[in-house]
Amino acid sequence: MTLLALGINHKTAPVALREKVAFTPDSLVEALASLKKLEGVEESVIVSTCNRTELYVNTQDDTGQKLLQWLSDFHHLDVEEIANNSYVLAQDEAVKHIMRVASGLDSLILGEPQILGQVKQAFGDAKHSGMVSSEFDKLFQHTFSVAKRVRSETDIGANAVSVAYAAVQLAKHIFAELPKRSVLLVGAGETIELVAQHLKEQGVSCLAVANRTVARAEALAETLDASVFTLSQVPEHLKDFDIVISSTASQLPLIGKGMVEKALKQRKNMPMFLVDLAVPRDIESEVNELGDAYLYTVDDLQHIVQKNLENREQAAKEAEKLIDKQASDYMTWKQSQQSIDLVRQYRQKGMAQRDDIVEKAKAQLAEGKNAETVLEEMAYKLTNTLLHPTTLALREAAMHDDPALSRWMGQALDLSDFSSDDNK
């Protein structure tokens, strides 16, 4: 059996194609059932996210052509389109790949942690569908362990590499007890949604959303259990917030120096932390002139993100070494399983032959045949039957005129002439 990985991701295909080959939760169940019927496929796991769709299979097809055809048929797409925008990895390369994916090394944002949970979910779905046996169970459990080690033994996830995450991490450094702080989010777009998500993960519960379009603010606020303001209401409520993070499409500043100065006086000069993620700016740069206002812009955060990204890239190099070693260990285990199967088959065959010979001997004894003669015949047949395949193998080795092979077989059979060679 060959371990194959067939994939399409953000590096190989545009979003339009990635959307077409993605699996919904409902279609995933159908897909796993369909793969189960595909000739030659014994195990399979499907990882499907916004940035990748990957099939991991244990199969007799070592080229991936059947998988390509299956994927195109399932989604009713041209097989050439998928082939031109996909990759097929086999054996140790496939093992390294799933470990890199689960560790966040193949993600759009290097080191992002969400992918590990997504791979675990994919594995759980496949197991529930009966598509995971002992080999894949070993592979994915080992992969999860490796991903955990990558995060604990390197700095791959230690530093922020998105401005949204960097903004929250900076707030966390400035305020020792971030969950106790009040936060005003100005805007309701994708960046603010990401900021809100990171704030919730940090335990912040006192949140408000201000936006020009109230309906959109309400939609976001509902997921956060937050209050809602219009932009025109920001001046009267600004004093109530320790942290202000803004990202709108406004062409003019929404928060000026005078507005912040008034809020600080109402706060009795308790400090305010303001982050302006908008381009053009939402917050006047002169706010930084106020003693108790700490203003950071998207440029400030980009510098932090760039430095952190460089640190992550260095950590990724360390992670790659760990993954190379662990992938090699897994392949060694996988190959050892083949010898275990061979030994099991060899022993079963020998025991069956023994039982057959013993039963014939018992029948002869029951017929009154001389016991000594029966025992001698049984011993002769046992010896011939068990040694015949080995004898043929030794002759085959001699015909190849390969001294090393003959020596290895002699040592494996514990023959004294060959064993003594190593001791001379």
C-alpha cells in the first residue's frame, strides 16, 4: 500500500478553484462514503478548509490518477484543471506534508494554530465514517504529537503576525488584566471582526461596536454580546473605554485630539490605549501629544509584525528539522510493519504444515503402524517441508553470485561458517 496526499491549496490554486473543490460538512460525509467504495483505497482522511482541500489515502494506486479522477468526478470539474493546480505526494513526502500542515508551517499565516484543530476534526470525521485503520490512526496521532511539540519546543506561535492579533497583544502588554478592560471597536469590517475574535479569546467581555451602518454593527455585536453605537455617538461614550481600536473606510479622521482630550478629562486622566488600523487614518496623529493617550498606527504594528514574522521563519527552520526526524521515525515504523506481516504469514504457513503432518502421523498410528517408523517419517517430512523454501532461497542467492547476499542469508540462518566471518 502507498500513502498518498493529493492537495490543492492557496499556493497552487486561485480562490475560485479552491471554492469549487471544498467540502461542506454534509458533502464530506458523502465524499468519505464514496472514497470507501473506490477500488484500492483502504484508508482516507479529507482536510477541507478555506485555504486547502487535501486527500490523504492509503491506496494501491501509487500515481494518484484515480484520486484526481475521483475528485474531479465528485465536484463535476475538468480533471485537467485540477491536475494543473494540485500536487501529489507519496510515502515519506506525504508524511512530512501532513506534519507540516498540522504544525502551521504550510499555512497562509505561518504558524497559525487553527489548522491543527481542523486536521483533528477531519481525522475524527474519517474515523467516524470507518475510513481509519491502524496505520492512519498511528500516522495522525503521531502527527498531532509532532504539532504539539513544534508549538512547545519552538517559537512558531509566540509572536503576532497579523495586525489584528498584534493590536490585541500590544493591549495585553499595556494592561496587565486585559479581561477587566473595556474596549470600543470602531468599524465592523473583516479587520475589526478579527480583532473582536482575539479579544474574546483573551477573555474581554466589556465590548462595544460603533459603525456608520448600525445593522452591520448589530450583526457583529450579537456574536460578541456587545453594545452598539453610531459613529455620531462615539464622542459621548469615548470616556467609558480603556481601549479604542478603529478600522473604517472613512476618508477623514473620526476621532480627533479634542475629542480624546475631553474624554481623558472625564476619565480623570486614566490612560487610554488607541489603535488606528485604518488607511487613511481614523484617529488624528496629534492624539499622541496627549500625556495619557497612547496611539499606535497600522505602520507601528506592521513593524512589530515584520519582526515577529522573521522570528517565526527562524522557528520554522527548527520545526522543519523536528518534522524531518519524526517523519523518518514514522516511515521506519511503517516499514517494520511489513516485516511483521511477513513473519506472521511465515509462522502461520509453518504451523499449518506442521498440523497437517501431525494429523497424518496420528492416523497412521491409529491404523497400527510402527510408532518408531511413523515418528521418523514425520520428522523427515517436517524437516523437508520447513526447509524447502529456505533451500530454494539459498540456491537463488548463489545463482546471483552475490557474496554479500549469501553472507547475509547465512548469518540470518545462524550458520556457523558465516557467523565466524565477522569474528575473524
